[in-house]
Amino acid sequence: MNDVLTGAIAMGSMVVALFFLRFWRNTGDRFFLYFSLSFLIEGLHRIYSTLHDNGGEDSPTHYVIRVLAYGLILWAIFEKNLPREKKSG
């Protein structure tokens, strides 16, 4: 049952990544690209941990991957709120 729920979470992450990828293609805003990459990393991590780990969620590798994924979200928000340069002329 745990594998089924993890698979559903991975599928949901991949679907959300595709939605953000579509928004990025329509707008060209890197904010959506970073969010898409974050959810893609999270989905792939769930798939990998289900197939290759035997419940060892306390490994530092899991935390590093999650910090990378959540760091991309934080960076996207930070970059979006930076002041923009005004074009002269």
C-alpha cells in the first residue's frame, strides 16, 4: 500500500511539473521553469526511492535531494522579487 501511495505522489509531482513547464513555455518566465524542475526532481526522487531503497529515508542523500528541490522553489521566489532594471531611452 505504501508503494501505491508513493507512486500516486510521484505521478502528481510529474503532472504538476508538466503544468509549470507549459506555463513557462507560454510566458517565458523562469519562475515557472524553476518550479517545474523542482517538482520533476521531487517526482523522480519518489520513484527512485521506491524502487531502490528499502525504507531508508534517513539517508543524507534523501535530504540533499529535497533541499535541492525546495531550494529551487525558494530561489524562484527570491529571483521574482528582485528589483528589475529600468531600461533608459
